[in-house]
Amino acid sequence: MAVVEESGATVATAPRPRGGPLAGVRDSLVVARRNLIRMVRIPEVVIFGLIQPIMFVVLFSYVFGGAIMVPGQASADADVYREFLMGGIFAQTVTFATAGAGAGIADDMHKGLIDRFRSLPMARGAVLTGRTLADLVQTALTLVVLAIVALIVGWRVHDGILSALGAFGLLLLLGYAFSWIGALIGLTVRTPEAATSGGLIWLFPLTFISNAFVPSSKMPEFLGHIADWNPFSATVQACRELFGNPQGVVSDAWPMQHPVLASVLWSVVIIVVFRTLSVRKYRSATA
Amino acid sequence: MPGAIHAEGLVKTFGDVRALDGVDLDVPEGTVLGLLGPNGAGKTTAVRVLTTLLRPDSGTAVVAGVDVLKNPNEVRRSIGLSGQFAAVDEYLTGRENLRMVGQLYQMGAREAKSRADELLEQFHLADAADRTAKTYSGGMRRRLDLAAALVVSPPVMFMDEPTTGLDPRNRQALWEVIQELVAGGTTLLLTTQYLEEADHLAHDICVIDRGKVIARGTADQLKARIGGERVEVVVHEREHIAVTEQVLRVLGKGETTVQEHTRKVTVPVVGGAKLLAEVIRELDTRGVEIDDIGLRRPTLDDVFISLTGHGAEDGDAENGVKSAARKGGK
């Protein structure tokens, strides 16, 4: 068989040492491609990921819509609340990328394939970056579907398409940041199941003690402060601003007054911190 | 020595378990070392250390001329790893798996593609190339895994129990592949708990137990250590055991051993077939009815039992140590 003739010849063509950040990007894209193929072949995960936010839109708009009064409005108006709500739902949806990334990485870490990856001359962070990039694609897809549903229930963009695209950019950045939190969770826990629940459970207080569903001015003062400084709230507020949606009474806290800048800063800080911790953890698992 | 493996004083502990307790290994370029041991002996840990997956507590290792601890990524360019758990993505097709591995070995996209096609052909996976690996049989997955390890035709290969769990036909086929590989000059470290496999494939054998190397040499050298041929007689009647033992004591060279419940009497001999004929004649004159008789040469199983006091299949620490290995690696 050709194995025999090959071995001698191909040793010479053994991989040229390539290095630097470019090799890292390339390896990450190769791994991202692998994860995207998996998503296509296991579409259940993506489909459930789509159903959940749609459910939230419908539940919140129609169940709470008539009851919650957005401050600054004369009365509780379901149409106003629906527009107020969408920034919150969009932002909450992108944070759910955490669970997907966590479960995916936890799953990988317990399979033989990770030994293959670790024994290859590839960039060390590429397994993780590839996963988070694939999750970013999924998040983008979810946002598109969600925006269509939102348009159907009456949500509108009032400040032009460019601002709206800016808002979606912030949402993707936030989702990417949260998938790095998921990566760290996935590397820390023992099973994919634990990563899923560990990736979700803290999202509930995080997204509810925020301005996403109820204006922070309506919370007890202590919670209101937390909500104002919640990284998640900054993106929600920025989306409302950029979409031209009702904002309620906005607090004087710095992130609420400069939501776009605050949103970018928070996301970048989360990415830097959690990427560093995750890659370090992956490496220590390696070496 | 671009293709050699050399390790000295490897120690790795997981909690209370000393998975490696001062292991030295030497595999000259182009040869095959069979790392032989029962479950939990430390074979997998040794492979994980040498393939940069696990950092030892102490010791040094050089693979393909590169220090494993100082320069792991450089080592990774020259090695291929094939394990007992086929390390392929089951949701990717065979072709996609091999292309991905090629690209991660830093091949260009086109090169990775043509190399994948080549390997699929060589490993008789061309027909299944576009099916996901999930649909593959155990033997096919193992072949795909081995193909993935050979994408760059690395000068040094590690195979961790490559045939565990395979049926005899697939095992035979994999042996042939391995032999061709070695004929092409690849250095190979192979772990196995099948003594027959080590006997068949390895130039040198290293017997490892509880993290320590307890014997090394060629298969013949190891067999010679526990003595040469012996005659084994199974008699039909239990009362004939005594007289048979008497005959064998006279004709044989050494202690006889008797296994009452199987009615088997054994004695070391010199003189081979000629002596066997003599034993048969002698027993015949005394009216001993023989169920079975034979001249036996020691197997590596015998070597194993005499070295470790237990058989290769014994021991239940494997799973414990393996999960500890993974945990410890975290």
C-alpha cells in the first residue's frame, strides 16, 4: 500500500512551521467550520435556541404587555411595552449563547477528539475561539429570526437602518463576550449537562435584575443601582436608543447616560478577561 | 536522531496513584517498541506524556529530536497519535475529518484535500468518505482515526491499544497497515495488553506494571527468561496423575507441576520432539490413557504471569487511573 512509499517522501513535506497570529486565526476558522457543520447536522440545538426567544416575545408582549406601564407614559399600553421590551429580549437572547458554548466545549473536552486537537501543531486557543465564532454565527441567525417575529408583533425601528445595524452589532458583541463566559464554564464543569444548567442559571438574575423587562426606576433602590450598572443593561439601553424605542425614565448612572460606549466597554472587558482565563485553563489542561 | 523516542525517569502521580514511577524508554529510529502491561499499568499515561498531552511531575523526554517539555508544539509537528478511543468527530464525514486534521497540521486547503482523498483510498474508506463517522463500524472508525494520525506521515507514531475491541479480522487488517508503516521507516511506540500483538509487531518489548518497567528485551529474550520448552500431559484418569508425574520427573529437566482439577502434569524439557515421543512411549507401556499431550513453548502470557504474578487481563485499576489521568490533566 502507498503508506510505505508515502512515509519517506512526506516526511520531507512535513508541515512548514507557520506561526504568529495569522495561523491562530486560520486554525480558529477551521475549528469554527467544524462546529458549524455540526450545527447543521444537529439542527435541534439551533431550533430550540430559536423557539425560546420567540416564546419570550409572545409571552411578555401579550401576558405582561397590558399590565406593565412604561414610566413616562400616561397608562399601561401594550404597544409601547412591546417596543420597550424588544431591546431586552434581543439582549437576553444573545446571552443564551453562553449555555451553547459551555455545553459544546464541555462535551468536546470529554471526547477523544480533544486529544487529537491537543496533539496537533495548532494554535492553542483555536479550539475555544472556533467554538465561540460558530456560536456567533448562530446568534446572528437567531437575531434575524427574532427581529422578524418582533416586526410581526408590532416592533419598529424609528431611527434609521444604520442605527439599527449598530444595535445589532452591539448585540453580537455582547453575545460573543458571553460565549467566552460559557467557554470558561464548559472547561470548569465535569459534564455537558452541568455546563448547560451552569450556563443558564445565573442568566436569570442577571437579565431580570436589569432594565430589560421592567424599568430600573420601578425597582427597590438597591436593586435599581445594580440594574443600572449591570453590563447587560447597558446593551439593552443602547439598543432602545439606537432603535428609537421607548426608554422609560432613564437613570442618571453613567452607563445609562452613555449606553453605547458602556456596552462596548463591558463586552470588551468580558472578552479579554474570560478569553484569557479560558485559554489559560485549556492550556493547563493541555500541558 | 530525528525519529527516535527517548525518555528518562518519567514520574506522574494522580493523587495517591503513581501512574508512572520512574519510567525510562528508548525507541531507536525506525523500530517498534511494544509497551506491554495490564490495565492501569501506566501505558496510556506514558503515551500521553510523550505526545505532549500531559506534563510529567518529573523526568525528561525527547521525541523526534525535540524536548517534549520545552518545545511541545515543535514535537506535535512530528508525531501522529492514534488511540483506543477513535478520536474523530462523529458528525463530520470521513473526508471532512481528514481535511480538518490536515489543515490543523498547517497544510494548505488544497493539499489537505488531496491528502485526505489519498488516505481514504488507502484505508478503504473511499466509499464511505461522504458519510458521517457516526455511521461507521468500529473497524472503520479505527481506520479513520489511524488515517488522521498519518495525515502528515509523521516520522514518529504513537498507538495506544490500537486494536482493543476490534474483531480478529479487523485486528489482522490493522496489523498489516502497521507493518507497512514500519517497513516505511516510521518509529512506533505501541501499547497493548495483547501479548500476541506485541510478539507480532514489536522489535523490543517493555513490560510495565504499576508505573514501573519490570522487564525489557526482545520477545525471545523475555521468553528465554522464564525457561524454554516444556511437555504438558493431560491424563484421562485421575489415578494416573502420580505415575505420569514419575515418568516426567525422570525424562524432564526440572520440577514437575500438577494441576489436579484439569489432570494436567507439566515439566520443563530439552530435546523437543524426540523427547515427546519418548514420553508417549513410556506412558503407553504403563497403560496411562492420554487425553492431550504437547510440547509447549512459553508465550508472552507466561512471561507476564511470571513477572507480575498476575495475568495481563487482570487488574481493575485501568478505568480508575484513566479517569484520574483526565481529571489530573485538567
